[in-house]
Amino acid sequence: MSKDHFLEIRGLKKYFDADRPSLRFASREMRHVHAVDGVDLSLQHSEVIALVGESGCGKSTLALLLMGLEESTAGTISFEGRDITHLKEHERKGLRRKIQMVFQDPYESLNPTQNIEEIINEPLLVHGIGKNKQDRDQRVKKALEDSGLKPADVYLQRFPHELSGGQRQRVVIAAALVLEPEILLADEPVSMLDVSIRAEIINLLAELRITRKIAVIFITHDLGSVGFFADRVAVMYLGRIVEIGTMLEVLEKPQHPYTKALLSVIPVPNPRLRRERIILQGETPNPIDVPTGCRFHPRCPVAMWTCKASDPPFTTLSKTHQAACLLLVK
Ligand code: SF4
């Protein structure tokens, strides 16, 4: 493991059983949903990676694997040099403190019967953190204020239904922050919020990576929302990362036709910078029946016959394939 990469994912796979009578006589491969299908990814301290792709591409399953909420089928996950792929529940407890998740729906994530103080205090009690009540109270207030709910005293006795959507998502972030994590897995954290609030939450996450030195994996289907925020962007399609690069590389010089298509539909205010829209044909293929060769070939506007047969990693594609992929890149 590189000393700069404190999280390393290698060849990670998660296949779910596809329990359908029609697949009873299908090959072993075809009796599984290939949710995550060979992902390599590394994360550095305080780095922000945006994991982008259509719904169903496997990005949320990848987050659940990192949290240990799903067991992987193959591959490895290392954190700070330690293999954490198959930990037992009691071994995972300390790790959960370091890797925290912010879910998409703040309405579902918060217990409506607890007030904000109880919600933020609970993770401290579960992990046995804090010398005494006074120490825990201070941690709760700091987490709330670092999440933008200031002064904390105003919010402590309120219940989730008394807060706006943006405030609820800040409470969810505070409940993660109170454990002082090193990595935040933010799974579509702004998609349920009003457009006006989204920028505030993204700004908050951008601030936290600086003030608290937290690395963030920001999962989103909206490539347009990661613009100024991410260091690197990883584009996922049907269980695989098909392109990864710095934010500028991917946004300004996308290499893969799928990335190019995602970028082409982002609204751009300046008409002179507007790109030609690329509308992909058809739906994302069924992850039970993954296409042969390059898995993007049924929808790729520049696919060639060889794309049906071979599936080399994008970085080692033959020159002809690269030329084809780049045809869409202007
Ligand atoms: Fe895949 Fe071929 Fe399209 Fe490249 S040109 S993305 S290899 S289908």
C-alpha cells in the first residue's frame, strides 16, 4: 500500500444472488446481480473523490461495502495498512468511528422521537466516547456548530420535524462528525434537498475537509454538482470505474464516451460554452446479464465490432479503441 493512500480498494466485487425461476438453468455467472464488478480505487488523507454514475451503477453498494454493511464477493479493502475486507462485527466497531456515512434522505436517517441532543449524543454512548456527561455535551455542541447549526443551544431540544430539510441534513452530518471520523461517505447527500440548499451542504463538506481534515467520497448521479469541490472524479458504469482523473482532467478533457455523455447534459449558463448533447440510446443494461466485451458497447455511439469481444481496462485500450473513444471528445 502506498503510504499516501490510507484507503485502498483492489478488485472489489459484490454479486447478489438473483433469485429468479427463469434463471434456474442459466450459467453460474448469470445467476448473480453484478452490483460492483472489479473496482480499484484509492483515497488519500483529506482528499475528496466524487463517485459519479447513473442510479444502479453500484456506487451506493460500494459505499456499503466500505462501511462493512455488505460482505464483498471478492477483492480487498485496506485502511491505514490493515486489511478490513472481512472483519468480525466486534472488530468493525472501532473502524465505524473512523469511517462514517451520510445517507441521502435526512427525513429517514433521523429518529423522529429523539431530540437533536439525543440524536447526536447516541453515537458517543454507543462507542463509549467522552469522560463524563459534560465532556459529551461539549462534543455534541461542537459537532452541531461545525455543521453550521449555531448557536447549538438553539437546536438541542428541537425535534427533527421542527427543522428544515437543510438543517436536518446538517444534523445527520453532525451525528457523523461527533465521532471525529477520518472518512465521510456521503451518499447523494443533497439530492433530496431544495436546489437553494444544495450548495450550502456542499460548501459545508468542502469546509470540513479543510478544518477537520476529513477525506470525503461524495456519491452522486450529478456530475454538475461536483465541479469546484472534488479533487478527483471517478465515473462508474455498470459496477466498474470506467474513468478516473483529477476534476479538471475529467471535466475539461473527458476520455470515455460515457463521461462525455454525462457532461454533455449538464446545463451551462454561457451559450458559447455549451456542448453538443449526447443522448445515450437505451437503458443501462441489466446487471444480471452484463454485455460481453466492453460493457458500455450496447449504448456507445462509437462502438466497433471489436468492442463486443474484448474488455480491456480503459488505460490499456488499443490505439484504435482509444481513437474511437476519443471521437466524441472535442
Ligand atoms: Fe467501449 Fe468501444 Fe465505446 Fe470504447 S469505443 S467505450 S471500448 S464500446
